[in-house]
Amino acid sequence: MKKYTILFVIIVLIMLSACGKKEIKTDSGTEVIFWHAMGGPLGDALQEFVDQFNSTHSDITVNAINMGNYTALSQKLMASIQTGNQPNLAQAYEAWTANMIDGDVLVPVQDYIDADPDFTDEDLEDFYPVFLSCNTIEDKLWSFPFNKSVMVMYYNKDILYQNGIDPSKPPVTWDEFRDYCQKLTLDRDGDGKIDQYGAALKISAWKFENLLLQAGGKIMSDDNTEPLFNDEAGILALEFLSNILIVDKTGYLSPGYEGQNDFLASKVVFYEDSSVSLAYMNRTGIDFNLGVTAIPIRDTRKNLISGTNVVIFKSEDKMKEAAAWEFIKWFTDTEQTAHWSELTYYMPVRKSAFQESSLKKRLNNNPEIKAVYDQLNYATFEPQISEWFETRKYLEEQVIEKVVRGVLTPQEALDNAADKIKKMIASRE
């Protein structure tokens, strides 16, 4: 690559604030190494997009490499950073991004937005605010939304109809959900064993976080220094789970994909999971009328988005950084984000996506699914600190698990988790 081209890009980035937006171009044949953790139908969909991008951008080749899963991706990213062999582009959770910023290995996406005349303020305004907020650290966009999902409630419309319940009116509140589960948990053959459960529940930090927010609580203080999840709202969240599992016995804990499989076999009426789960369930076949709607609420409609963003790593070859931005910009444009949502059931990142025919058709065919997408208007995100990544695991193994098993009270378990993250934050400071 010609030396003056690299110099041109460096000068453009340095002069952003003084000169406004300048066009950044890539040399012919620029390769971008992209590490990701998309498997199954999601990986197939991603490769379809990568192939389309490559075929329409003769000067750039994106090489997408599957790292297997998010744990492996995290480990390999950390190892590559230590040796200076990181990729050009990668998926990353907010907590990972915070660490990478501290390690000075990232290029802020904001730099390329500011330098790109084809990416306007109107473009930014088209993105759902939550997707910009979760990628903004210290007033700068360091990363960009990639595969973002919300939690949804799947339900068996046929079972509702067979039990005299309007299948177009699934439960909307916690109380309604509990009532539905009580009515629909049945011993069909009278042998003393339950043949049909109201719900299958996962041990999930994401589930707890959603319940916490719906009960009016917060995960952390605004500056992410103090845990707040161990207050009354956190107790209400755990008590809700305990009521379903222990008091009413209308639901059961679902390890792995057991709950999803039982739902597909019509042994469970309600199953909550990521919006993306539908991409997998569609592959296995669904032989009943499927309902898909928003998760039930209590005091608020707040909910937590999940999924990763994408980051650009610093490179001696600035053309690779610029090419990585070109892929991000293309992938998150209206047509692509709508098609991505159509194929994978990830959330579109732009509001204008709903003007695309694919999503219009989905909403027309399944009116109740509008409530799923509407959750984006009330969504928030997890704390942008590295300590939260470890705390999530602790919540699942030492809080939710022990409370629903009757080992600890909700207050005891949540206080233990709060003490743990306080100590981690103190040791960092």
C-alpha cells in the first residue's frame, strides 16, 4: 500500500475537529479480519451478509472467523491483545469494551462517524437511543450496535384456545402471568403427575435484571460505583420467581434447552427467552399456532437489551480501520438491519427498518409481535464496567439458584452479590 495514502488518512483523523467531515477511502484489496461468535442459523445469516458486502465492495474483503462461543471469543481477544495480534473487527460486550478502552487498543467509532460525509446526523437520529447509549462511554461512541436482542414471551395459542382463553390476549402483567400459569398447569391423565406446566424458567441473570427493572429497581448507581439491585425491587423479582416455582409449582427450572424443547412439544404453555430463539425453533419445526409477545410487566415497561456490539481495533494499517468502519456502516444501514432482523430475529437498530417490506409483512402477519419491537422504546442496558460480567455469573449461580432452591433468602443472596461487586470495584480503584 502506498505510504502517502496512509499518511492522508492519519492527517484526516487529526484534522476532524478543525475541518469538519472528510471522506475516508480504502485502498484496493484491503482485508478486514472479523472475529465473531455467531453459530448455527445466526452464523449462516452473518456469512450471507459478509458475502454480499464483499461482492459489492471490490476494494474490501471482510474475512469473518467464528471463534465458537462468547467465552472463547473473549479469551482469544484478551490473548491476542497481549501479543498485539488482535483482529481488525470483533464482537464485544459493553464490559469488554471498557477493558479494551483502558488498554488503549480501540479506535473510537465516533472518529469515523465524524469523518464520514455519507453518515449524517439524521443517520444517528434514526438509531434507537438505547443502542447509541450502550455504546457511548465518556461521551464518545467507542463501539456500534451489532447483534442486539430483547427477551420475549413465546406462548402456545392452541392451548390457550382449548382452555377458553382468547389466544390474542396473552398475559400482560406479572399477576396475569401467574394467574394464567395456575389455570394452565394440568394433570391431564389424573395420575398425580403434571403433564402440562404453565412455564419453564431459566436460571438467568438477564431474567432477573428484567424483573428488577419492571419492579422499579436499578442495577447500579448512575456512576456504576454502588450496587442497587439488593433493594426492595430485587427482592420482589426473586419472590416472583419463587412464587411460580415453589409456592404455586406451576413452573420448573429449565437447564439448557429443556424448556424450549418442552415448549415445542406442547408440554409448556409459556417460554421466555431471547427474540433470537425463534430462529432456532423455526429450524426444528413448530406444529402449533405460535404466539410471540413482550414479557409481562409490573410497575414499569423497562427491559434490558442483550447481545454484543462491534469494535474496531487499532492497526498500523489505517486502511483496515477505515474498511472496518465501511462494513459497520453498511451492515447497520436500513435495508441491511431490516433483513438481519428478518433472518435472525435480532432487533433492527434503526427505526426506519420498519418501513422495509420484510418487517412490514411480519407485523401484518403477527400483530402481537409489535409489542416485542416496542420494547426497544423502553429499553436500557447493563452496567458498562468489567466487574458486571463476573457479577452476572454470580447472580445465576449464587443468588437465583440458591433462592429458588430455598438455600438463602432473597435479601441474604442479593446482599452477598452486592458485597462481592463492591469489593471488586474497590480493588480496581
